[in-house]
Amino acid sequence: MKVFKFGGASVKDAAGVKNVADIIKRFGDEKILIVVSATGKTTNALEEVVNAYLKNTDELQDKIKVIKDNHYNICKGLFSDESHAVYQQLNDIFYDLEKFVSKDRPDSNSYVYDQIVSVGEMISSVILSQYLNYAGVKNSWLDVCKVLKTDDTYREAIINWEDSTQKTNEILRPLLEKNTVVTQGFIGSTVEGFTTTLGREGSDYTAAIFANILDAENQTIWKDVPGVMSGDPRRFQDAVFIDELSYLEAVEMTYYGASVIHPKTIKPIQNKNIPLLVKSFINPEGKGTKVFGAEYPIQYPPVRVIKDNQTLLTFHSIDFSFVADDTVGDLLKAFALANLKINMMQTGAISLQAVVDNSPEKIEKVIKLVKNIFNIHQENDLVILTIRHYNNDVIQKHIADKQVIISQKRPSTYQVLYMK
């Protein structure tokens, strides 16, 4: 049994959906679980719906209509019969969305976010499932909320592995015995039945969870690139293809911000030694990159990762006392409570510098928690460049014209923070 994940770029239009169907047909009668993301930029569009709803603006219905029209147009390019059942399914989904936004706004913005943004995956999975059946690929559609159970940490939900395993075995396994199954990435639900999301770009992680529970032969992520590259080819024209990665190297790359694989993806498959394949839906015959438990050393080229929109927070001890262990502990606890990951950190005698993603709400929470201990300075619009397997020539090439603020060098990793 295989697990396939298709991202939004692969189903952004009718031609993309047809291409996915052609890929699935290549695998004949093999049992495949398909995990699909929202189409194209739908998640961004739904985030605009969230903002319009929370601000109670007149644009709310217009923003929903744009999403409706886009998906109905995709269907028109796929189904010749305008009375096809897919239209009623989409109507039902949009009816539920409009019913939700007609109600009073709940106190939790994160709860609102998950109830609205999760609609994108529901829509794309319905369209894909219906078209696969239409194209002769028999499959069942599954609401992932019935099997993936989480806590109630909205926007960053934590999987309940015991309940999810039980539900997967009870509901999903019997469906896979019959034919291919199409379900949604990125989302789950609490035990009370409220929809949750697993964090942006979380569909890779969804696929990995199922690969683990189902003891899959492998997991494949279908992308618009040949596989894993030594840098984003849109930013590094000299980026080269990497045909093999160890689990460890993949974890390091995703930790530092490489977007080709979601950071949480590796652990579930590594725990059961399940290979991960990163392949191109544009050229499905291509070899792709294999991520696995390599038992031999792999020689890597310099791998470069850029994280934009970074904020430098500098914490100075108010009374000029040394930054003692307990004080640093209080500060790190504040970051944990705000769910704000530190991307770089540097300490001095009476100060600590932390570089984080520019998330205003989370940053404000950290500042509020420690403002009685530290004077705090904030600098925005910065960039982190991370180079794995660096050499001095590569470093100089990339920082020669940069205004460097912080740099750190470890045996296999170089990081630099600079002004945009």
C-alpha cells in the first residue's frame, strides 16, 4: 500500500486534476491513499475570508464568491454534465461555510481560522475524488476528520495517536481493501468533532501519519520540482538535484526552513523506516529524491535555505545583572507559551538575541510575559541564510554584499542574519 500526497499546485486547475488522474492510472490496481491539499492559492483566499469575517467587513461574501467561482470553473473543465453530483457536494460545503460566517463571532480567532480555512481541502478532495471516478479510477472519498483525532490547539493541533490509529484501522483500512481512497491533508478534529488544522503546509505531515499507521510501502510527495534541490531554484539558479537524502539530513533541512518537505513529516516515517519519495507531477517518470535510513555516508553539495520576514528580538537585563540560567529559562518558557520558535539565538553577559518569524501576535505575547525582566528591542524585515555542508567560497559568494547582523558557524552548518 502506498500513500501519495498532492499539493495545491498539482490540482490548481482542470488540467492539473486530469494530470493527477493520469499519474494514478500508472499504478494500476495498487492500493493507494491519496492525501490532497487545497487547490492553488485557496488557503490564502480563505484566510482573507477569515479576516473579513472577524472584521465584519462588507467584502466577506465577495471573497467567498471568488472561491466558489474558481472551483466551479475547475469543475466545468472536468465534467461535461452540469448536473453532475460534484456540484451538489460543493453547494453543501459552501452552504455550511456561509452558515458559519452568518453567526456571531466566537471568542477564539484560531478556532474561527480552522473552521473556515479547512474548507479548502474539503473542496479539492471532493473534486479530485469525483473526477477520478469519472475517469475510471474507482475510489472512495473520506472525511479525514472522522479518523485523525487531535487536541484543541487550533491552528497547531497535536495528533492523538492512539485514537487516530484506532479510527484509521476501523474506518480507513476497510475502504483501502476495496479501492483507492481520497482524503484531505492539513486537517483533523477534536473528540468533540470540531475541525482543527495541523499548521500551514501540513498535508505532508498528514500523509506521514497515515503511512506510519498503515505501515505503508512508501510515501510519495508530488511536487512541481524534480525532487529535493540544493536550494530553491527560484532563488538559486545554480541549485542542483539531490537524488538521495538520509532522514537526518532531511530533518536538518526542514528545521532550517527548507519548504520542499514539511518539518513534521520525517519522524512518523523514520520511526517505521518507510522511504519518502519526492517526485515531480510534471515529469512523473523522473527518478525523484529518495529520503531513507541510509546505512552509508552520502556526499551532499552545499544546501542553501532562506527564511524571509525575520524579526530580531534583543533582550537586555533591566538591572544589568548577568543573564543567569533561571532568567534564560524564564525567557525560553515565554517563547514556549507563545508557541514561537527561535530560528537563531545568541547570548551575551547581560543580553540575549533571538531571531523568530515575524508573527506579531506571538511576539507581543512573549514581550508581555518578560517585560518586567528585560528591556526589549525589536528589528524587523531581516533574512536568515542557512548553508549546510558549506565551504568558505560558498559563504563569501552569498554574504559579500550583505549587511551582516549575526553569523554562526558549526561543523556542518553556517547561518547568517542580514538586512534585506
